[in-house]
Amino acid sequence: MRNKLATELALKAHRAFNLSKLTLRVAFARAMLRESRSSRKTRATLNKRPLRGTRVMFMSKSQLCRIARLKLGITKNKKTQQ
């Protein structure tokens, strides 16, 4: 959702100021980097002081993929699916 809004805003700015495509790409890349940095900071803060009664847990991309495959019933071996 946030990326969609950022894209719309970048396109409006591009049209309004007649910016080059390179300028638009650079601005968009900077916005995405800024967003990822702020989420990293939030994650670190959550790890230090979790809310009372909650458990903060972050998984790697491979762990999330493995869980999704298990829930969807997808196995790595294609022969077993046939």
C-alpha cells in the first residue's frame, strides 16, 4: 500500500515538474531506501523492548517461504506432485 502511494506521488511530481526519468528513478530509490532504514530502526526498537504479553518474532525470507509452501502443500520435488 505504501509503495503504491509513493509511486502515485512520484508520478504526480514527475508530471508537474516535467522531470526526466532518471531523476524520477533516483527519487523513488531514495524513498524506498529511507523506508527500509526506518523499518530496520523500528524492528531493532521492538527487539529491545517488546510489548508486555506479546512475543516479537522476525523470520527470514526462506523461513517464510518454507511456511507458505507447507500451508499450500507445495513440495520441492516435482515428481511427488504428479
